[in-house]
Amino acid sequence: MLITLIGRLFQFAIMFASVKIMTNLLTPEEMGKSALIITTTNLFALFLINPVGMFLNRRMHAWIDENRFKSYLGLYVGYLIAVASIAAGVLVTAYHLGLDLGLARLQWMLVLVCGSLVFNTISTTLVLALNMIQRTLAFTLLTLGTLTTCLCLSIFLNHTGHPSAERWMTGTLIGQTLFALIAYFVLFRGDVGLRVGPIRITSVQWSTIVSFCWPLGLAVLMQWLHMQGYRFLLANRFGLAQLGMYAAGYGIAASLMSAYESLLTTWYLPAFYRMANSADLAERGMAWSTYARFMVPASFLGMTALVAASPSLPKVLLGSSYHDTGQFVLLGALAEWARMMVGVIGLNAHLHMKTRRLVLPNLVGAIATYLIMVVMIRPLGLTAAPISVFIGSFTVIAYLWLFTYRHDPHLTLDWRPFLGSGTLSIFFAVVILLIQSRFTISKSSGVALLVCLVVGLIWTGLTGMVVRQDLFKRST
């Protein structure tokens, strides 16, 4: 656990440096272009790759134990190439229809979107597999190596010509490709996941895969519309430069919450999947509540910490052109925490292999998001987007909790042990926000850094309270 913690801290540092350097090099227009390229990539990644990837994660332990993981991985790579081909066809068709959406030229889009779908997915899958089989040192080194190499290559390419979103993302793609190869050789060194000869997928297995993946694909497509698809509407209404400002501020919240979520899931998700694959029915039934018992309060603390530091974070993490984006950080923190909660609740459907339960709630959430945005975008401008996303996410949660899982005996969560730390975090967040607003102390980058350090110290103590309560509950 110590190696993982140290590795994650270095990962956060590299990510912070990447955001700072990127926003110093790229104009708001280029940041807006980058946001739309990523959004386009995520459409195919979430709809077509994420469901199969989730199935792979769900079965990974069993396949490794049976020495069949390498064979199934080969099939997965073939599937990724097929998805990239589909994406290429859609992009070519869209451009011929005149739907360039303010993005890069077609050649760049094909390389960046299709390349990321294949090589970023392979790299992520292989590195995650190392964590799943408890090869923590290799997992940590490859994670840090990938981030560092991508950053260095992106900086180098942007210094060889006019800085652009395309050059930055090309550097990232080259780094991901290189470390996909390295991770392959590291993971399969020896006899991990090996099996002699090809494998055949039976009709029963195909039925299981399809029944798991198609509802999940529709659900995450709804999530993409809910969490990201609206950015095309913002670009059309406000322009690329304003979208770039929004994406930079919201991106701080999304990056920090995702990094924090990654740290938490590194520790707790492998345990969830081990329990989910247990032969003991009682242990399988406890998998979700064991996972959620820590994830819910810990993620809430992460959100309130971001809210407290939101006026100061742009001065510390972004270039000077993006310093007035604190409102997007604050609202983005709320929206991203709601997204995490949708994921935590939805994991119960993965546990029971009944992912079709997620389709209708996510459809309702996406519809709610766009209806609210249409009403609020005129009076509130860009801030209507994260507010709508937040409300839409809690619409999904309310639907799942009230209608889908109301009679599930295993979907239980004891809130009482975490009320103290949660209440304190809200109190400190409000006080720190009021101090920054009243005295405008966050205008200086140095003072803004001090505010962030104070927030970090306070919330470290609050997190310690949650950890101690969790350990106490486990011991009793």
C-alpha cells in the first residue's frame, strides 16, 4: 500500500505539471479544440469499448487463474481494432456531411481518435492487470513512466512548431503506444495468463458477453450524452475560446476527482472483484457494501476539499489566461462527485451481471440534464452546464435507489460513522470560501498555493477520521 500511495502522489504531481504546462502553451481556442477531440474519442470508447472492458475486468481473476487471460486479451485487441475501424468510418462520414464541429483536420482526427482507442486502451488494460494480480511495483512504475513520457513528448512536439492541440495529443498517443508494448512484455514475463493454442468462445459464452455488454453500452452512451456530449452545444453557442476556458476550469475538478478516484479504486476495486468472483454466496453479497462503505465518504471529502480550494486552484494549476475559472472548478467538483456516485451505485449491477438495469436510469438522467440546461443556459451561461450535469446525476441515483434496488438486501450503507467528518468538511469548506471571497486573498499565486496547502492539511486530518472509523468497523 505504501508503494501505491507514493506512486499515486507522484502521479498527481505529474498530472498537475501537465495541466500547468498545457495551459501555458495552448490558447483557449486550442484548449477548446482539445476538449472536443477528447469528447469525440470518449464517445466510441464509452459506447463500444467500456462495456467489453468492464466484462474483461469482471472475469480477469478467473482467466488468470485458469491461464487463459493472454488468449482472451488477443481477442480483445482484435475487437479494439474493429472499433477503431468503425470510428474511422463514422468520422469520414461526418466530415463528408460537413459536421467538422470546429475540430482538427480529418487526417489528425483519424490518427488521434483511432490511435487512442487502440493503444491507450491496451496500455490501460495491461497496467490495470498488473495491479489486479498484486504486482504493485510494476503497476506503479509503468503508470508513472507512461505519464512522464507522454508529457515530455507533448512538450517536445509543441516546441518544434506552433503549439496546438494536435501536437500535444500526438505526444500523448506516442507515449501510450510505447508503454502498451512495455506493459505487454512486463505482464506476460514468465507464464502469467498463458495457454497453449487458441481458444473458442461457445454460444453460451457469447450470450453471456452480449447480455452483459449491450445494456452497459447503452447506459454509458447515455452517460456520455449526460457528462460530455453537451460540449458540442457549448462550442456552437459560445465558441471554442469560451469552451476552452470552461474545459480548463472543469478539467481541474475532473482531473483531481479522477486522480483521487483512481487512488481509491487502486486499493478497493481489486478487493471488490475478488469478492464478486468468490464461491461463497455471502461474501459475494457483501462485495458492494464493503466497497461503498469507504468510497462514498472518502469521495465526499475529496469533493468538499476541491470546493474549498476552488478559487485558488486555477492560480496554482493553470496558465495566466485561465485564472478566472474558479466557478467552473467549484461546480465541476460537485458534478464529478455526482458522477462518481452514479458509478458506485451502478457497480451493484455489474456485481449481479444485470447491467440492463442501468439503461433506463441513465436515459432519464441524460434527458433531465438537457432539459435543465435548455432552461438555465440563457440566464446562467456556461455555469448552467455543470449544474445540469449535477442534477442529472442525482436523478440517476434517485431512480436506481428508489426503483431499481429498493428491495435489494445487499445494497445497504451505514452513514452514521461518517456524519462527523462529513459535517466538518462542509463547515471548513464554507469558512475557507468566505475568507477567500471576503479578502480576495487568492489573487496572488503564492497566497493561492498557501490556501491549497492549508486545505490539504485540514482534509488529510478529516480523511484520517474516515480511515480510523473504517478500520474500527472492520475490527468489530
